[in-house]
Amino acid sequence: LEHAHGHGIVHRDLKPENVLLSPHPGGTAKLTDFGLARSVASRLTTEGSIAGTVFYLAPELALGQEFDGRADLYALGVMLYELATGELPFVADDPLAVISQHLHAPPVPPRARNSAVPAGLDALILRLLNKKPEDRPGSAADVRRALASLAAGETVFEALPPAAEELSVLDRIARGRLVAREKELGQIRGLWRRAAAGEGHVLLISGEPGIGKSRLVRELLTQVQVVGDGALLGECYAEEGAPYAPFGQILRRAFQNGVGAGLELPDFVLADLLVLAPTLRLRFPGIPPNPALNPQAEQQRLFENVAAFCSAVTARGPLLLVLEDAHWADSGSLALLRHLVRRMRRQPVLIAVTYREVELDERRPFGDVLVDLNRERLATRLKLSRLDRRGTHDLLAALFAEDITPDFLEGIYRETEGNPFFVEEVCKALVESGALTFAGGQWHRPSMDRLDVPQSVRMAIQSRIRRLPEQVQEVLQMAAVLGREFSFDVLAAAMGETGADEDALIGVLEAAERAQLIEEMGRGR
């Protein structure tokens, strides 16, 4: 945790099931399943079901409030409590009742349940379980040192320091607060209410990288889970993976996190679920494979059995299915998505799909899915735009917990143009480089005349450029030499183009504009 928090990552799903112990003497513990983690340097992944994590849920996470690494420390306190006493501090049959205890009920001291617990460990655990983050230890390193002191027989650990203000900014970046998306979130809530009432629907969320698609979906996931409804996530990746990989993730998470617990599914349904998620064989041993059929019939049977699983889940309550980065999905996953969309139209299901329009081209089949969904009027499209100056101001104010001066806002907005990921990365770089410091109760900012673009932002842009055709890359290189703004005539001259080749150059510029790397300003610029 110390390492993760130091790199701007909050795990957000710390529990015993996610800690692996090596069996040999002197072995180590490994923290796994960063599926809910928020990292400022990587694409966000979001949660499965809160039902499996509710016993370790920090109050601020339950309320959807701002959080940082101290939310993980709360969960660590629950784990230590459980290790020391053999019991959880808060239990109830209803997940909402457990959440209420996290919010309001004081824990029974560990020593009251196990008199062998040392007084120092008792005090440390209770401090970790404080309702307010500021009353907990400031960092995982502080807790580690306190535990080491206790193990050595020392008792002086009460003066655990609070987190430094600079680290608090990095934590606020890591927690990824949703800012300036109230309108979009309201629209999504409306779609969820309709879906929960039995009007199955598809929500397509698009936007450029870093615009906040995953963050918006995560907010909905949290709200759905807190009220006890089912929510499952599958992710697609740029690298070629196994067919149906995102649906394999969905099934694994369903049975790990409680959404699939207690379902009475026939063996022939389970047999196909095990094809998509082979690791579930440990949970369902002895399930025989289904009889072999021709490939088309086997695929149809597989699709029907996945739909049967979803129907079994929705028989108990509404279901939110999230498919992240569908522009990278394999053809099999997209065919299964099509099937589920059509089969679940009269069931309480909302299927939320995020994708990047800049990644859609003739090589990727997701574009055909979009055409089908729009033609059949099965989906609502929501395109996220960059933050305006007001939204950028609100994001900066949330990061630094204070009002923002106009010059600082303009400098950040000029360099980032309102992309939330870029805003956060620039602020992170300023803090880490020491150019932005906290002293005397206020932030001291550098001159905003020129800001260095962080390496993470450069890499994000370069990654997008490298996926474009070579001819487009060459034109973008020349445009960059000409400056932040350039005219078509000057670019054509610099590229050595003749009038006969201007149409080709226009086509190249249109491709760069579709990738949202340049913007036409009018008057040939």
C-alpha cells in the first residue's frame, strides 16, 4: 500500500480475498486485484459488486465523497480487527445496514472480544477505524512503522503524523472526483431508473482518452452498488486477448463479488460459463462439458446460456453491465454484446459501453455494432466533451481544496484545453517537481508563462499519433514545427504539395481532426 499510494494509486477494494500468502516459511504477502484502483497514470478500471466489499468499505467511499489512501487504511483496520478477534467489526444481513454501521456505529474494541490483543494494537486498530479520514494515520508507511514498533515491544506510536499537504493533492488526484459532469450524470441516472423498471437499454459513452468516461461510469457503479443492485464490469484491451475476454471477467467478478452467489443454474448453462471463465471450475467442480456442435450452433448455445445467466441475476433485481473500451473488443465479444442487447430489452438491465471515437476505423468491428444499435434505436449516445474554463476551475479547486487564481487557471487551461487527465497530470508534475509548494497555509505556484508538458501526457498523445497512418504522422510533425496554429497554405508549401495534391492533404488533415489532434479554426487555419 505504501508503494501504491506513493505512486498515486488507491486500491479501494482491500479485503482478505485480495491478499495472497505464499505457503512456504518466511513467505510474503501479495496484494492483488487492483480492478477498482484509480491511477493517474493509467486507464481507470471500475468495480464489480459492492456486496463483496461492504464489510471493508470506508465511510467516505460509502457516501461517494472525496477519498484518498486513508480509505485503504480503514479497510486495513477492518482486516487487522478480523485477524485479531476472528470477527468483523460490523455485520448484518442487509448490506445497507452494514454501511450504516460504518457511517455511525463505534466499533467494539478488539480487546473486548479477545483479551489477548495487546493494548497498543487495540489502539492502532481503533485509530484506523475512525470515521473521519483525518483522524486516521496519514499513510501506510506510518502504520507499517507502528506495527514494527509493536512487534519490537515498543508502545510509543500515538504521534502518527498526518499526511503532508503535497501528498494530499496527489491523493485527491488519485481519487478521481467527478467534477463538472452533473448534467451527464443526471441523464445516466434517468436511464438507470428506466432500466431498473424493466426497460432494458444501452448507454454508449464516447470521448477522447482522458475525458472522464470511466470516471462517469464508476460514479454510476457506486450508486447502483450502494443500494444493493447488481453491477458487473468487463474490460477490453488493445492487445489481442482470448475471445470473449471481457465477458470472462464479468463472470469471474460475478461469482467473486456476490452478484452470482446463490443462483440456481442448470449444468448445461454452467458448462458454457466455464468455457468463458475457466478459473470458475474451482468453484463448480465436476460440471461436464456440453456436447460438441458445429461452430455456429456452439456459439448460439453459448450466447443463450450467457443470456440465461443475466436473466437469473435480473430475477433478483436490476443489473448494470459495463463494457469498457469496446473499440478494442474482439468480434466474438461484440457478437455476444449484440445478442444480449436484443435478448434483454424487456428486462431490468442497463448495458453501459465506453469507447473512443478516435479509435474507430475500418480495422475494428465495433463501428458496425454502433450502426446496428443506432438503426434499431436500442441505444442512447452520450459524448463527453472537454471541460470549459469553469469546469477546469472547479476541477483545480477540488484538487487543491481552495479557490484558484485567474493566472493559474489560464495557464493550466492553455496547456490542457480542458482534458481532465491532462489537468491532473500537469498538477501532479508541478507537485512532484517541487515547482508547486505548500507553505504558510497556502499554495505557492510557479510562473504560468510556460508549463512543461509531463511525460505521461506526451506519451498519451504519442500513443494516439502512432496509431495513425504514416502519412498523417508526417503531416502532424510538420504542423508541430509550424506552431500551435498554422494555415493550410503554409502547411501545403512546407510539405512541398502542389495544387493537384491539395485534396490529398485535406484528407490527411480530416483524419487528424477525427483523431481530435487538430481543430479547424476557419479562414484556412
